[in-house]
Amino acid sequence: MPTSLREQALAAFEARLLTLTGAGLIDRNITYEVATAEMPAIIQFDGSDRNLKLQSGRADIETDVSVLVMARATLGTDIGPAVNDWAAKVRAVIGSYRTLGGLPGVEDIEWRGSNGPILVGEEDAPPFASMIVQFSIMRFESEGDPYALPWV
């Protein structure tokens, strides 16, 4: 069965994240808790699609992607710099690959923003923080493309 253009773009986004070195865990759409021993952790969560424009056999689509960055430190005061550094690495690795290697239909990736680091403390565990970095994959699908999602 062919892979949809949406899945191709999201898988290519994940493949780019997997090029980051030094992370204890890089994964996609997980449903389990991340152990502090696995941090720093980079988790991709696939988001929604928006049809920006439909015209003459082409749909311009914006696909949201959230990347959860988790980092730990020995002191709570060190956690902000740790998670900020990893968020910057995520932005850099995605920003240098803005068409996902020339993937058909992908025109650009836009950084949409980040939340501030959220400090989390657990009993008997080092402190850690998380930050969500938001991206949008700007892509298009052509009518009749066998890998496009059905048009309504």
C-alpha cells in the first residue's frame, strides 16, 4: 500500500531529528513515560492538517508538528540552559533541511514558536524540564496523486 504524502513528510521530519547526536531517546508519537535516565529526549508528535488553499487541482496544506524536548540537570538552576540548548539543536537541524531533502510536495518548514522551559521535579530523581517546539510543514498535494489524501 502506498504511503501518503503526509506520512512521507512526517517520516522525513523524524529522520532528520534522528541525526541529532547525544540524545538518550529520539522517538515519534510515544504513549509511554520517558525515564530521566533516557534524557535528553526528543519526541515528535504529529499534528493536524489545514487546507490553506484549494485551486485548480492543487491543495496547499500546512501540517503541524510538535517536538517535545526534555533535559535533566543536577541542579534546578542548570535546567533552563540545558533544555534551551536542546531546543536550539532541534531548530537548527530542522531549519537546515527546510524541504526535507527535496521531498515531493514539501515547500518549506516554518518554526512557529516554543513555550518556556517547564521545570519538573520528582521525588528521588534529578530535576528535568520540558519545552515544546512547534513547526509547520508547508506542503501541497495534487489532485489525482495516488499518494494524496482523499479530497472532500
